[in-house]
Amino acid sequence: MNAFEQVTETVEEAAVDSGSAGEAADGDVASDFPTALAAAQNLGWEGRHQRVVGDLYWLQGQPERAAAAYLAGRTEGEQHGRVGEAAHSQALRAFAVALYAPDGATAEIDLAHQFLAGLNLRATTINVRRAELIRDAGSDIVDDQIATLRTEIDIAGLTSLTPAIELACAFHQAVLDDRTALHATLAGLREQTSDEDHAYFVDIAQFIADMPVDQTSGVRWLDSEQHTRRRWRGLVIARQTHPHAGPGAYPRETPPRPRRRGSGGVQRSDAGTRVQLGFQRQDRERLSRLHRVPGDRSSVGHRPVHASPVHRIHSMSRGEGDVFREPQGCRVLARARNLPFGSEHGEGGDDDTTGAT
């Protein structure tokens, strides 16, 4: 049973059995979140209560609280030897973290894949893919991810997950502020939830898109529709302000800096490159101080009298011996023979053959 069926079925049954649903009719508890939350407290770990609580909280636009509940559910699954439940809770935790901390979601996604190793849990795997989609929302790679997920869901026959994927699609489109695509996604969601299962997904999609709710689902939120709308819209605005800095999702105005490579293809860090360039500048400054014959003083307005190349090399060897220590010295001597003093040639170029230290 996936996370969404937990909300619509397990909580409802528990609430009806315990009488906590009050006068709510059958089928109404799933859209009565306060009643569902109260009922979830009585499910215990066998009823996957932490996962149900997590489901309820992310639907309210509170993914931080959902992530904490999923973590508790994963821990309980591990403690009781329920590896499948632990894997599923971790997949949902990755999804919740991706909503509010996309840069931190990669570690959670990787951990979910580790939990899934050796298990054949197709719905859980799709939930991990949904987490990747949310993490990358707003980037150029998401449209392909959505198309692939739709195909996989159709092939696997997991149609109950379709509204969740379409809601994630709406989140991506809202980050891009693609109103045309949002209207199309909303139309699809209405059709997919026409049997009133997950009808509140349409409400959430409209919160995300900052659109008025034109056809209310009649859901009772944990606090109020206004607060829920503000939280969901806040998640979109936060992502627009700070997009995920991962593959395919760099902010367009600040592309990733190219990395320099040394011999053997070893990457050099920016810090190492700055140190190397600093040494080069020091070498040139030392060389520039030695380009005149010792004792010569040119009058103001006249060109300085340069020493011969051989004399310059001998002067540098005596006065600046530390410059000529290996491996730096060979390059400095080559510059003394072949390059005019003060030349900028070579900075950031010939040193690419030097391996990282």
C-alpha cells in the first residue's frame, strides 16, 4: 500500500473503527485531515502511523514535519526488521526534503537507493524518482523525467501514483511560471481525481500556481486553506529564488566555473590554481627587479639600459637562488632566455601540465 492509499484507506478504516471519525460518513475521513491526524495516533507502528502522519503533513505544505515523521517511520521499520517499510519511508523522506531543501535531497535520495538495493518495490522506486523530479524542479531536465515517469507508471499499472506525479509536474511548472502548461496539468488532475480520491491535489496545484480555487474539494485542512495556500506558494517562491545547484539546474546567471586539469587528468581545485598563479606573479616580480645591470641608474625620461641575457641569468642565479629550485626553476630559466621581462604570457596556460599536489 503506497503513501496516498494510507491516507485514503488505512486512516479512514482506523478512524471509523475507533469512532474518532465522529459523524463523518464513509469516504469523508480522507478529506478531513484533522480527523485523520487524530486517528493516525492510534495506528501504532504496525499501522505505519509515522508514514501516515508524514503524508498528512506534506499535503499541508509542511514538508519539514513530514520529513521528521518519515525518518521516525524508517527507524521503526529498521528496528522491527521491516526492510520494505524502511525503504518506503526513506523514499518519502527524500521527497519531503526535496520540497524544502533541494541541495540536501541528493544524500537522502542516494540513501533511498541503498535501501532499495535487492528489493523489488516498484511504487517505492517511483517515489524516489518523484523526489528527484522535485529536487530538479525548474531545470531543463525535468520534462524528460516527467515523460519517463508517466511511461513507467503506465507500464507498471500503478495508476494510483499518477496524481502524485502530476502534482510534482505542477510544482515544476509553477517554478518556471509556465501558465499554459499549468492549466493543462490542472485539467489532467481534475480528470484523474474525478472519483474524489485525492481531489485535494487539485486544490494544492492551484495553491502552488497562485490561482483561485474554482472548484473546492471540500477538504478540511489542519489549520486553514489560507495558511495552507501560503505555505505551498512559499515553497515555489523559495525555489525560484534559490534553484537547486545540481546537474542541469545551475542558475543561468552563474554557470559553474570550469575546472583546470593537471597531468594525468587530475583536477586542480580553484584554491590550488590561485596559489600557483601567485607563485608565477612572484617569479615575474623577482625577474623584473633583475633586468638592469647592477649599479646602472638611468636618467629620468630615458629607457633603462638592459643587461645581456647571459649576465641576467648569472645575476639571478646569485641573487635569487631560491627561485631556481626544482620544479619551478626550469620554467623560470626558460622565461629568462625566451620571454621579455614583465610578459603576461604563460599565466594560466603553461602550468596546466603540472599535476596537483
